[in-house]
Amino acid sequence: MDSSEHEDEIQTLRQVLVAKERHAAELKRRLGISPLSEIKQNFTKGWHEVQCSNAYMRTSQTLGDLNRRVTSSNLYLTASSTLEEVGRSDAYKRTQETLSQAGHMTSAAFSSMGSAIRNQFGEMRALPYSNSGSNFSMHHSLSMPAMRNSPSFKTFEDKVENMKDKVMGRSNGEGDHSATSNNTPF
């Protein structure tokens, strides 16, 4: 046989294979077997074979024995009892409540800060530039003393300081708002 005969035979075999695959797909469709159901069936069959294997059965039995030994040991029973007592204690409940409140306050503070930043930048964007012909960047204009002393910037600065105090757990009268405390990071 020469190479063209081999190629013809390969092509014929491919055509026969495609025809048989189409026929099988049509039979599956008529029987209501979808690709997803085939995958599920193959997975279920494979999992069943794993569960019936000697290795799985030995491992399962060993883990079951280990679980029984651990859960019946004095150390486990004592630790379990202690954890239940801790969970019912007032100190645990207060700590849990405090941490929950702190989480809610922190979330509210960040949300408030985001709104404040968005509003302040919106106000700053709306301000006309006094040097319309110059090449000053927004970064440069924010660092200028005139901008830092503007009412918008002061309001924004107050909101950030207020949020910092809430997160740090200070009430309105407890925070030190002196010039030196404004330079400390969050």
C-alpha cells in the first residue's frame, strides 16, 4: 500500500467513527441521557468503586477507631466541657458582643469615610482653577496651603479625625485634637 491508500483508509475510518458517534449521540438523546447526567453517573460509579476498595475501607475503619478513642478520652471530655462552659460564660458573651459592635462601628466608619472622600473630591472638582492656563496638577493644588486651609478640606479633615476617634474607641470629649496629635498616624 502506498501513502495515498493509507490516507484514504484513515479518512474512511474517520468518517465511520463520526457516523457511529452521531448515531450514539442520537440514541442517548432519545433515551434522555444528557452529557451532564453521564458525568453524574460516571462520578457516582467512580465514588462507589472508591468506597468499595480495600484501601478506603481500611482507612475508614482506622479513622473511625481513632475518632472513638479521641472522643472517649478524658482530655477530650474535659476540654469539651471547658469549652461549653466558656461559651456560656458572661465574659465570653460580652467579648463576643463587643467585637461584633466594633466590627459594625468599623464598617460604618469606613463607609462614612468613603462617602466623605467622595463628597469632598466632588466639591474640589467643582471648584474653578484660578490658574487655568498653568500646568498645576491636582496633587500640587491639594498640597498648596490655600487648599489645605479651605473650608472643604477642614471639613474633610474633621470627618477623618472623627472616624479615627470612633475606630480607636474614643468618645467626643476624649480625643486630643492638638496640633501634635494630628500628625500621628491612624
